[in-house]
Amino acid sequence: MEWYDFFLYGTAAALVFNTLFFPTFDPLVGTIAAFGTNAVGFLARPLGGVVFGHFGDRLGRKSMLVITLVIMGVATFLIGLLPTYATVGVWAPVLLIGLRIVQGIAVGGEWGGGVLIVSEHAPSHRRGFYSAWSQSGIGLGFVLSASVFALAQAVTSEESFLAWGWRIPFMVGILLTAAGLVIRLRIMETPAFRQAETGADAEPEKAKSAPPILDVLRTHPRSVLIAFGARVAETGASYLFLTFSLSYAAKIGVGNGVVLAAVVVGMLVESFAMPMFGALSDRIGRRPVYIGGAVAVIVWAYPFFALFDSRDPVLIFVAIFVAVVVGHGAMIGTQPAFFTELFASRVAYSGLALGHELASMIVGGFSPIVATALLAWSGASWPIALFLIGMGLITVIAVAAAPETNPSLVKGREGPAAREAEEEVERQAV
């Protein structure tokens, strides 16, 4: 539900925000400016990760998830009410940027808590499978946002859509916020957090005076770097496949409807492929599956744009389907269990948030801008393919440098994030 809100903005930035909020710019420059406002949300994500990670490690995962959901829902609803440049001039993009910052703070604090709620309830030998369902929420959130946006386009004329139709998907999001609150208020705190608070290994009060973010930097610096590197290809490639591809299609004369339909189908299939990749990581390890996804991104970089350049709807569908389901799906499906096992429970929220959101800020938010600038410079897709390959190589190196964290495959230990409450977790799962 939160990812519906966050992805909705990216879709609007690719398709309408350049016209509505930056009409005085050249169209391509206006697109870069619209993607720039999108990137602002990514710049704010580490702040949300640090703040909510701190309180998530101190007070619990559940309460932070409720707060972030409310913040995100209200911000998205207000975007739907914003005046455009034609009405208030420069204040329109200023207000848009402000609300995007709020969205970024909310989603930056949400991801780590959402992952931990699932992974810390899961038995260790099935953690990959169960925790991957938290990522399926990302995929389904994107599918829902793209579908609602496409529906709003379909039922309105071009003039009506630019005048008021684009607002409908943002305002509908408040209904999802209400439904999300019902769910999140009913969930239980995780056994691992309760054990970390009250068990034999609970931190003394003096130790608790140090913020969890400093603790994680002191005790798990390598894990933070591994998480960051592992996300480079996953987050950078995803926003090229899912966001930049929309504007690239328009540049080469392909209708947005074709790409939106392909993205929706690809993400829908990926949402159910993620748990399968997670289950595979339970059997053969986190590292092989994750590296396999990064290698797929490298191999598919040039074919992806070659198929787009054909302008054939079927080939464009194949390009997006393979990129999203195979390359991205293998990485993001394995990610929750892999990242959770990199950190000890007492600092897991802060550790996950820091590694995850720094990559979102530096790579995820700026990858569509870099790709658009490369396209403006070269007029061709080959530099963007090289950019994709570079991100894939960084991820392969980072994950290859990581230890295998799957407890079932690591003889004699439970990985860096030892599951102190394993017996209680097993009872909860049953």
C-alpha cells in the first residue's frame, strides 16, 4: 500500500509532471526536472531510515510501520490536491518537492520494518520464502499504481487527464491507507525483537544510550557496505526498467500504453516469482541466487534496449518481462532474508535501513536522471546499457564478498544475525 503511493509518483513524473509543473522548459529538460523531483524522495529516504530505524530498534517494529503508513498516505493525498504551474507558478514545483520529501522519509522508514516483521517471525529454514512475500508487496503496489494510472488515462480524454484525471490515482490512495491501518494495528511484535529486549543478551541500559545507527556502524560496517553494493543493480536497474522505460518509449515513438501494460504484467508475474527465488535461496544459498540476478541484468542490458528500439510491442513486452522477472526478481526476492541475516536483531532495523536507503538515494533516485542525460548526450541507448552493466558488476562484486548467511548452509552458526529466539519463532510459525 505504501509502495503504491511511492511508485505512483514515479509514473506521474515520467508521463505528466514535466508538462504540469515544468512547462517553461524544453520537453527533455522538463523530463529531467520531473525525474529530479522524483529523486528528491530518494534523497530523503536515508533520513527516514535513520529516524525510524532508531525507534524501530528501541520501541519495536510495529509502531513505526503504523506511523510511516499514515505519513505516506496523507502526503500522497495532498499531491492529488496540488495546484499546477499554470495556477500558482513556481510554488507548484516547490510544494511538489516538499511532499515528495515527506514520501521519501516515510518509505525510507518503512522498508526495514516491513521486512523484519516477516523475516523475524519466519523459521530460519524457510526465511527466504516467507520474507520474500514482503517484497511481493512492492511489486503488487507498483502493479496497482500503474493500473490505476492507466485506467485514469483510458477513461478521460488527453485534455481532461492533464486537467484533473491525473489527480484521481493520488486521491484514491487514502483508501489504501485506511485498509493498511486495519492490517498493521492487528499484527504482533516480532519474537526476535522481544527476545533482544528481555533475553539474556539484552543490552544494558548504558549500552542503550548509544543510538542504534552508531552501534551498527561500529559493529557491522562491512554488512552495511555489502547491503549497499548488493542494492546497486537491484534498485538502479529497477527504476530504469520501470520508470525510465516509459519516457524512453515516448522518445522513440512507442505509445505509453504498450510499455505500461508490459510493466504491469511483468511486475505481476514477478510478485509471485519473488517467493520462488526466496525459496530457492533457502535451498542453495542467498549468494548464488542474488549473483544470478545481477548477472542476468548484465547479460540483458543490450538486448533490452535493442528490443525496445525495434518498436515491436511483442518484443518490448519480452524485454521488460525478462528484465523484471528474471534479473530483478532474483535479487529482490532473495534480499529480505539475506539482509536480515547480515545484522544482529538489536540493530537490524537501523542496519537494513542504512544499507538499503543509501543505495536508494545514490543509485535508485538518480538512475533515471543519468539515463535521460546519457540519452540527451548520445541520442542512443548504448551508453545506458553500459550504465546498466556497470551497476550489475558492482553488485556481483559486493555479493561475492559477502559470507553465505543461510543458517541451513552455514555449519555451526546462524549467520551474523543469530536468531536468538529461534525456538519461539518456530512455535509462532506453527
